[in-house]
Amino acid sequence: MAAISITNLTRAFKGSLAVRGIDLEIADGDFCVLLGPSGCGKTTLLRMIAGLLEPTSGTIELDGKDITDLASKKRDIAMVFQSYALYPHLTVHRNLEFPLSQARRADGSRPSREESRARIREVAASLEIDHLLERRPKELSGGQRQRVAVGRALVREPKAFLMDEPLSNLDAALRTQTRQELTGLHRRLGSTFVYVTHDQVEAMTMATRIVVLNNGAIEQAGTPLEVYDTPASTFVATFIGSPAMNLLPAQITTADGAVRAHGGSFSADLWPGSTPDADVLLGARPEHLRILEPGEAAPAVSFPLQVSNAEQLGHETIVYGHTPGAEVCVRRSRCAGVEPGDTVQLGLDLRHLHVFDRETGRRMEWIPDSPDPETVADPAPSAALPARGEGAALPARAGAEAPVA
Ligand SMILES: Nc1ncnc2c1ncn2[C@@H]1O[C@H](COP(=O)(O)OP(=O)(O)O)[C@@H](O)[C@H]1O
Ligand SMILES: [Mg+2]
């Protein structure tokens, strides 16, 4: 059992805040990924959980017990560093033995020599490094060193594993393989993992829960698909997903009983109802924009794209271009016939449209006065969707949206 509960955690370095008042619940057995750009405070947060760095304020609990002031050694948490932190002069076996020699059981006793050896063999076999036990770190490849580092964390059977960008020194192929090994390990052990990375692919593929950090604070927390499908802000929308979500500046107004969006190259009726005028960014993922065939009926949002480049990736094509007000990128399955210099018409279904407040960057939700969520996605002519009072209009609703933590 290892649930980690973090309350109002802050860390300042010489007056500037690296971590600003973070509240976070990590459930027992979670694979929680702390994701964000370099310098956003991931390592600082992880080191505070590990007990390697003192918080400026706030508390950390492990299974309901306040461990904020508990020494790192006594936390029953193991950390794997980006640098692996192996002892260069010791063999793999001795490197794996070291944490065991430091470990004490609840009754204060230490594992016997035989117990240590058996445990090291077991861990080495599970990580497929049992044939390397007599080598020193410099005689290992990057991937092998990485496994020894994970092994050092594993031998102690800690309550939780903390990992700080453990794959960043590996080449692409090995990273993909090690990702799968780590998720397999997590499934087998069922322990709590807290994993730091700036790589959204690692986060999407390994996490049960992603916590997106920006400038020392949480932008959004949720399952990988929650943060992908309903990003809470333009920061999350553009950080997760590659190529990034397209953002088109637009203004929303009410016209003839409908919420209408005007952009540099389009005007679209979004939903029946009314809204105060607002400056927004309309978000569209590259895979949701469609290149319309000549004569094809246009969906809700449609605008021209002047193609500047088409990247052929074999299994898919990424088309880049310009529309008044924005640079736009479209992802489609392998296609021929779109060339730089062409102008094509793009279409987007309403169910794939994201709306963000242009000033705050926060997500806005259209809440129609209808119990049927389907009608939001695709309002049928028969479905009357008056906004639920004044407060339900997009801008007011957006103001009420707090970051999801
Ligand atoms: N020991 C330190 N002294 C001063 N500033 C630090 C120290 N450690 C981190 N910082 C600052 O805190 C911020 C967050 O750093 P860090 O947690 O390492 O970010 P990340 O791991 O997300 O790249 C950065 O601005 C960094 O410069
Ligand atoms: Mg870091």
C-alpha cells in the first residue's frame, strides 16, 4: 500500500518559487506521470516526495502518515535518477547489494547474506541482467545501466518508486522497449510509481494518471485520454499531442439565435442559443481536420488552407499550411495529390471542436439546457438548446472552470 497525499506544497529557491502550492492525491498502485517542460518544477517536486529536498511549506503524507519531516532513508521509497547514480567501482552485484545492506526490517534486523543473494538473483533475472552481475557499470550499455538502476530500486521492495527521466539517456528503440518493460513491471508489482518526464509520448503510453505541470503549478490531472480529449487549457492542448493542436483566433457572438464564431477565414454557427461576445481560440487536433473533396458538403466549421508543405511519413501525411489568422497542420492517412501551393478546403465536426478563452487560455464548455449529451456534439434541427440561464453561456462558464487537479 502506498498512497501519496500532497497538500499545498511549495518550494522556493532564493525567493523564486519552483513549486507553487501543489495539491495532489496519488492513489495506491497508480503510475503517476509528472509531465511538463524543462524547469517547470518536476524534479523539485519528486525530490521533496523522496525526502531529498525540504519543502518551504506544505505537507506530504504516505498512507495517511505525515512524512514531511521524515528522513529520506526512513520513507520506504526508492528513487531512480536520470544519471542512474551507480557506483562505478563496484560490480553490478555489489551495486544491487548496496541498498540491501542499508535496509532494515521493521524489527531492526538486516537481511542475511543468503537472503540478499537470493533477492539480487531474483531481481537480476526479472530484469534480464543476471548474466552481467560481475561487470562494472562502464562495461555496460546505456540500457543495461538503466536496468541496474531500476534493479537497485527494486531489491528493497519499497512502497513506492520515484523515477526522474530514467529513459532520457537511451536511444529511441531502447526507449520504446524500456517503456514497455516499465509498464510490465508496474503491472506485476502493483506498486505506486511516480515518474517524471518532459516527453508526452512516455506520459501517454505509461501513465494511469498524468499530472501536467507548468511553472510550478498543476495545469491539469487526469487519465491520458482525459487530458488528450479535454485539455483544460491551451498549454495542455499544445503540450500533449504531436503535431500540436491547432489554435485559431476567433470571436464568438450571438446571431439569429445561434452561437456564431468568426475567424480570419470562416464564420460558423456552433450551437443554438446565445452568448456574450468573447475572444476565443478554437482548437482542432490535426487528425480531426479533414481535407474536403470538391463538392463535398462542409461540416460545421470549414475554412481554406493554403498548403505550404506536405510531409510524407509513409503511414500518414502531415500537411502544413496557412489560413488567415493562423498556421494550420492536418494529419491524414497516406495521401497523394496535395502539393505545396495548393489551396484546399478543411472541415471540422463540432464534436471535435475545443474552445478556449483567449485571455486566460482556459477551456470553455458549452452547456446546453438539455440532458442529452449527444445534442452538444451534433445538434439536430429538432433539438432546441437554449442556454441554461445567463451563467451557462460560454464565457461565464469558462470563468467558473477551475484547473482540474
Ligand atoms: N538547487 C537549486 N537552486 C536554485 N534554483 C533551483 C535549484 N533546483 C532547481 N532550481 C530552479 O527551480 C526550477 C525548477 O527546476 P526543476 O525542478 O529542476 O525543473 P524540471 O525538473 O521540471 O526541469 C527551475 O527554475 C530551476 O532553475
Ligand atoms: Mg528535472
